[in-house]
Amino acid sequence: MALADILRSKDFLVLAEMETPKGVNLSDFVENARHIKGRVDAVLIPDMAYAIMRLSAMAGAVVLKEQGLEAIVQFSCRDRNRLALQGDLLGAQVLGLGAVMAVEGRPIEMGDHLKAKPVHDLDVPGFMEAVAALNQGQDLGGKELNGTPRILAGVRLEPWVDKAQAKVRLAEAKQAVDKGAAFVITPPVFDPGDFASFMEEAKELGVPVFASVMLLKSVGMARYMNQNLPGVNISEDVIRRIRMASDRTGECVKIAGETVAELRKACQGVLLVTTGWENRMPEILSSAGM
């Protein structure tokens, strides 16, 4: 079922983020996909997340499609100019990958190829304009296409640190929706209560909003995120739960599952983010009662 139909078919959806391998050995990638088939509604394939070179998102999406999963291809504006972005959007359509998501892309300095040159020819609003143009049968240069695609595009919200910045992020999302974005994905949510109040205002977007749920892996990871990532506030109670648990990994899985369950009351769906621990996704879903 195409993502456009999936978005209309359920009150609450589950997306899963799966990183492609850094190489061509697909065994773990395919095995992890098989374990969540039928338990998630679609899989998001990051595009060189954190500027780390991996197998292309489009190739990964084709592999998942062959496994019977609906795939969303992420496009990073960091790495391509408008020619390449438009060409790859058309390529995704020809390959049967009708759903995409735009991101700016994290700085090159975060990655493993420090000599790489960022592009940023288009920003996310510009990417959405390109999608809108292609869907109307033209490229950004105003030239007519030979065959018109039907691209479903979404965007990811940048983090916010306070209510004032949250309003800015909502305004940015509204701009993207006005340009055709069909869904919005938030940064990781660690406090469902605070997120519920944000969603009261986000309802005005009029499109499905997916809350990211990130699997914490350790006390150290939680403290690092608190200290270094804007907008992240993992409570001391959560950190204490992990530290005091006899099975810390199991407790982290349980916390993620509880978060998913609580978010069912607040938004239209979640995106599970496990950053390399995709094999834990079935446990998270079971913990969430799904």
C-alpha cells in the first residue's frame, strides 16, 4: 500500500528508521527488516545521516521494497545541487519509491569525510518547491517534463529549546505544508507530557505529525545528549531508571516502548529511531503493546 493510502488508513501509525550498511553486505539490514515487516507501516531510510558515508538511501529503499515494506527515501540538501535532487526524485518515482522526506543535513564536521564539500544549493523550502514543480509537470527551470510524477513529500522539524522557538518551528512546518508537505516528523521526544502541549498547537498544520522516539542505549548516551543536543531534556528519573536497572539495555527498550504507548494519545504516529540497534525494534513494539 502506498504511503498516501497508509496515512489515511489508520489513526496511529508506526514508522521505523533503518540505516543502510556502510558497505554492501545487506544481511543484517534485510534480517532486521524481516523482523518488523507487518509490525510497522513504513520504513524511513536516512540519507548519509550525520554526514557518515553509507550505502545510498535509494538503494536501501529498493531493497526494502523487494522485501514487501513501504519505504520513505530521505533526501539531504547538504549533498546535492538542484539538478541532482530533481533527477533523483524522478529516479525514485521510476523505481516505485513514491514517498520522500527532506532534511537540511547535519554539518560535514560531524561525519567521517571531513574533506567533503557541502552543497546546500536548495534548502528544505526550496526542495519542497522542486517537488511541487515536478508534480505539476515542470522542473525548477520551467521546462516541461515527459511524464509527470506523483511524489509524496514530508519534512523533519528542527529541534527547539523553548516555547518561543517551538512557535518558529511550527511556522517553518506550516510553510512546508503550504508548499505541499504531506507529513511532519519531530525531533526525539523524551517527555510525552510536554509534547502533548506542543501538539495542541501543531494540530493546525492539518497533516499527520510523527513524534520521533529514540532508543537510549546507556546512561552515558542520555547525559551526552542532555549536554550537547539542543532541545533534549532527558529527566534524571529516566537516567536513574537506566542506572539502577539490572538489565540496562532491557530498561532502555522498556522506556522507549512506554514512550510510544503514551504518544498514542498525542499524535498521529511515531518514528522509531534506534541508531544501529534496529534488531531491538521488535522488543520496543512489544513493550508498547503493538
